[in-house]
Amino acid sequence: MKKIFIKLFIFISLPLYSDTSCYQTLLINNQKVESGPISWRNLSTIERKLSSSFYDLESRKPLNTFLLVLFTGFEKPWYGYHSFVAFTDVGVWKRSTQSTSYFIDQDVLLEENYRLKKVDHRLQLDYEESEGFLTGKVSYQSIHRQMSGEKTFKLKKVSCPNDMP
């Protein structure tokens, strides 16, 4: 009976799994960023988790995400962020010792107002890790969502603070 409860707990907990890495933002588009008074809000993050918004087009199952959230600066009273969504289940990942590249150019399902909507998702992410620094470039485009752009970044790996939600 105890084994059943343990397996049930593990099964229920799987979708809640989240792995977060924190970074101090040094440069965005080769410009220093202004920090705000709340230290944890000045961080960029990489979070790996099961998505509650993006689903596979064919299976309609939630996609596992690699979410890059770049802190773009503080302008009183606002903290700026820019998020980029890559998927561990779809797209092409290429990794070497220090560099990582990801590319996707396909349609996925996006949950919007409790309905799944087919959207285009184009993303190119390239970065290098060296001695605690993460340096890279990300380009994105979605015609359906009317979004496009490009960012370069330089981040420094730090410990995630305990008071971070």
C-alpha cells in the first residue's frame, strides 16, 4: 500500500517539476542594464518545466519548455523582462562542450482563453558557457502573434536567492 502512495505522489508531482538557474544580467544588446531595488527581480533565469501553455500539434500533449527570461532593465517603477520559449521535445538542439544551439520553425498549439490555437513558432537560440558566463543571441518570429526581434546577451551565473518566488 505504501508503494502505491509513493508512486501516486511521484506521478502527481511530475508535471510540477521545475528546474531554475539564475543569472546576473551584464549586457543586453551590448548595453549595460539598470538594476532596481529588489535584487531577485534583477535576475535573468533559465527554467525547465512542463508547459501549461504550449502543446504538441499532433498529440495535443503539453510540451517541455526551456524558458529563457532575460532581465532587460529597471525603469522606475517597472522591471523589464523578455521571455523566449524553446522546447525540449520539438526543434533541433545541438550541443558541444561549451556551446548550445537550438532551432525551431514549426507550428504548435498555444492555450489562449481556455482554447488551443495553432500558432507559428520560430526561434533561433545560440549561446556559449564559459567560466560561469553565458553569452549568446536569440532571434524569434511569430506571424500569428505579430512578434519578432533579436537580442544578444551576456549573463553571469549566480545562486538563486531563497526569497525568490
